[in-house]
Amino acid sequence: MPAKLLSKIHPMAKGMMTYALLWPTGSLIQQTIEGRNFKTYDWARALRFSLFGSLYVAPTLYGWVRLTSAMWPQTNLRIGLLKAATEQLSYGPFACVSFFMGMSLLELKTFQQAVAETKEKALPTYKVGVCCWPIIQTINFSLVPEHNRVIFVSFCSLLWTIFLAYMKTQAMEPEHEQVQDREQGKHPQPKEIELLI
């Protein structure tokens, strides 16, 4: 009965439920890799991943899949390659920028802080994505039926989410940290000034 009920759920709702579980799972796996355990997990961070994954990523990804399916309804290798290339040039940069902006704002950082982190981390993250997502999306667009594409991508994205969680926790470069400190009213200590010179 649950499988029958699940099959009747709208594809976007299925994607949202999947991302609500997979994105925090990716965050918790990344936290485990960094040495945390059940008692020391940052549950608020995992919750932010769940909210962002389910309420933002899944709907935008669903919309993108629907748009590309309407533009190229055929399912073959040539169309799969075309869709994958188009995604890397359009949705890929948008997804990287919106991830760092959205997650920073969920952390209650200022808009300027979110912009600074996005400027520093989005491009390196996108460059890594260009190496793996075209292969995944070629398979997705050429072999997977449309109604299962968001689910397929969500499972493939678990490793990507772990990587995103890793990139999100990386310290910012000193000049960006100085900008953030100034915005928060902090001033660098003499030792910090020496290190920056």
C-alpha cells in the first residue's frame, strides 16, 4: 500500500521528500568525516541542509527537468548530451551561486557576508561539478524516464551534497574574513594584522 500511495504522489513532492532526507544525510556524513559523532553533530546545520534541499533545490530542479523535457522531448544519447551541456552552462552556475547565498542567509549571515562567501567558493565548486555532472546528466536525460529523473538525480547528488557540505565549512580567505569582521564591528588583533602583512 505505501508503494502504491508513493507512486501517486506528484513527482515534485517525491523529489522534495527525497531531498529533505538526502541533503541532511549528506551534511551528517560530511560532519562524520570531519570527526563529529551523534553527540557532537551540528543538527542545526543538518536542518538547514534539509530545508534548502527540500524547499529550494528540489522544486528548481523539478522545474529545470520539466523545461528541458518540453524543449527536447526525445530520449537518446545525442539529446542527453545536449541537455547535459545546456545544464552545465545554465543551471549549474545558478545552483552553485544559490547554494552559497541561500545557505549563508539561512545561517543568518548578512547579505554582504553571503555575497563574499559566494564569490570565493562558487566558482571552485562549479569547476568540480563540471567534471562529474555532465556524465550523470547524460545518463539521466538519455536513459531514465522523465517521471524518475528528479529521484535519480537526488540519489546521485548524495556524494555531491557531501562535497557541498565540505566546501561550505571551508574557512574563507583572510581578506574575506576581514571584510566580515568589519561588518560585524570586529577589528583585527595585532597578531592577526602581522599575519596579514
